[in-house]
Amino acid sequence: MRKYTEEECAVELEKGRNKAEEIINDKSKFDTFLKRLEVKLSRFPHVGNQLADLPVMIALVKDYAKGNYKVAPVKSIIYLVMALLYFIAPLDLVADVFPLIGITDDVSVIMLALKSCYDDVEAYKEWKEDVV
């Protein structure tokens, strides 16, 4: 699996900033985004451990959008949505039509987002444990 540089991933992430902000501020677009994300996840069950925190990212963004969790800074939410948008995009650095190879760039971008928002994701995990 090719390793993508942080710079390559950051450039790709930045392309989705406006769309991410738009989605965060529009409930119907957010719902559509979540449905597309679920479809994409179901197509790539083999990413396993590399994307173990992906469901946490999704839950964090959902709880934020519903108003259940407002602790994370908007900047982090936008960054996570940008990464999730990249994940569901069929055409990105490496098209997803190529099995296994097509997911490598997605994994790299998600990993960068998780690294960048690590403290906020961890704080959300702790909050979620306390709520449940």
C-alpha cells in the first residue's frame, strides 16, 4: 500500500472545506451525506483496523449535528467532515474502482484527520462512555 504524504493528504482535504461547511449547516444535506457514508462503508469492510476510529468520527459528527455534543471546536468538525467527504468521493487521488489500491488514499486522508483532531476524538470517546 502506497503511503501518501501529509502534504498530499492536506491538499486533498482542503478541497472539501466549503462543501463540509455547507453540509454542517444544512440538515438535509447532512442526512444525505450520512447515507452515502454508510453505503461506502459497506463496500469496504476489509479496511478494518486501519480505520477503527472511523465509526467514532461518524458518531462525533452526528452527535454534533444533532446538538448532543458541542464540546468539539467547529474547526475539528469541519476537518472531520472534510475527511469523510473525501472517503465517500468515488474519484479522488486513486479511484475506488480499483480494489484495495483505491482505498489507500482514503485511509491516508482519514488517518491525517484523526491525527489532527486526536484530542477532540478522544474527548468525544470519553464523553460517549459517560453518556452510555
